[in-house]
Amino acid sequence: MKTKITELFGIEHPIIQGGMHHVGFAELAAAVSNAGGLGTITGLTQGTPEKLANEIARCQDMTDKPFAVNLTFLPSLTPPDYPGLVKVIVDAGVPVVETAGRNPAAYLPALKDAGIKVIHKCTSVRHSLKAQSIGCDAVSVDGFECGGHPGEDDIPNFILLPRAADELEIPFVASGGMADARSLVAAMALGAEGMNMGTRFIATQDAPVHQNVKEAIVNATELDTRLIMRSLTNTERVLNNEAVERLIEKEKALGDKLRFEDIVDEVAGVYPKIMHEGTMEAGAWSCGMVAGLVNDIPTVDELISGIMSDAESIIKARLGNF
């Protein structure tokens, strides 16, 4: 299937694996790229330029296909060495960078001068237009359904995607609620050139996370996610558990007096415990509503090949019959 996204990134299928904290390692990125999609290494999980360079080299040993590195720009008193991370990406010849968080304009010249394609994650049309204006090659449009940070506008993809199609000149992919062939075909009908999947890729055999995490997603329904940190204007969609319920109780009790320090035990430094040790009640971790559509744990190759085969059947058979 050829779309503007497959042509832009030199991939076979219009499917991108989003950057996910303590999930986007070389093993998963290479598996997605080898299956014809665009795999993504999560830069801030590595933390330092040296560690990121090693992870990129590991991925290059596992695949000769294009893959991306995610760089999320976050406000911090002690920010990561972003210039160093960018230099590593450039020096390693990584062809695509997925940016997220704050405006990436300061780092675009170095990336663009190296011929790197940049796709920026956005949760609104206005942010997508800004990404287009500063020179991003594409955007990932994240609807309210998505795991992680859905923004503060609460616009679901059935509205957000066609609005983006009305306004944007650069290609975009749909993110949030994407799980299968139906997701892909629907997203393309609404104007997207492909889709970005996060939660769905965690529940695969190739994802380098604890089996407890994969089974938690399979066992969850679309009703099992919660929104936290709304009063801090840093909304995050997470899978419900005991830690999340404690956090929500604190939010209710403290109201607009809530500070990050009040919930630090539930959100800070919990990903290694959850993703690698399988301690599922350790804290809050990002998960999309799409968990309700995840019922198995296939290989990445089985997942992507199945999506593309089923998408063809939907387009030619079901839609064609109308």
C-alpha cells in the first residue's frame, strides 16, 4: 500500500510504532521495521548520548530498514543533553525523527541539514499547523483516545482527523485508538496517510517488556483507563490500578492545591518497575483506550501482515460492495 507516508519514510506499510518510555528499545523498533512499518527507539529512555548511540547501533545490527528515534522535549530543571542526542542521531545516519512535547524548532536545522525527516506529535489542529509552519515533514495527530498525554482539548479522532485534513498541507498519521485494519482504513477515510500505534505494539511477542504488562493490556477493556494530572494541565491517560486510584483520591482531596510533589510516588521512576519487573501496582503507566480492542499477543510481523491483509479485504470486499 503506497501513501504519502510510505513514500516519505521509505517504508512498505503506512504503520508507525510510536515512541514509548521503556518500551521503544531496539528489539521492538527493528521488529516493526523488518515487518515493513517504521519502528521507533525512544531517545529519553536511553537518557544520554552514549547510551542512545549504543541503542541505535544495536537496532542497525537487527535491521537494514528505516527506523526512527523519538525525542520528547520536556520542561525540566535538569534537561537532557538534547544537542548531544541530536548529534548522535545525525552521526548515526538515522533517517527519521519523531518529536513530541515542546516546539522542536531549535533542533530542526541540525536535523534537516542532515536530510532527516521529522514527524511531530500533535494533539490539536493548531499545533499541527505550527509544526507545518516550522518545517516538519509530517505530523502524528493524537486523538483524545490515545495513551499518554492527549492534550487538554479532549477532541476524539472522528473530529480531529478530518479537521486536520481540512487544514494541513503536509501528510499526517492518526494516533490514538489505532489497533487493527479497521483503524487503518477508517483513519485513511478521514484523511490520514497511515496510523501510529503505541499500546497495540506493547502487546506483542517482540515488545521487550514483562509478560504481566502485555497480559494487563489484553485483559483490560475500553473502560479501564483513567485521566490523571488534569489539574496540573499535564493530562495523562493511564491504565487503572491501585496506585492510580490513590492518585485520583489525592487529586479529589487537594483540588487546585495539588502539586506534583503530592503524587510523585505514583508517577516518578515507576516505568522500570512496571515494564521490566512486572510490578503492575507500582504506579501509573500510559495506556490507550484501544486496550479494549487488544485480545491477543502476536508477533509484530503477524500483527502488521494481518492488518495489511485485512485492510485490503475491507477496502475491496466490504466497502467495494457498497
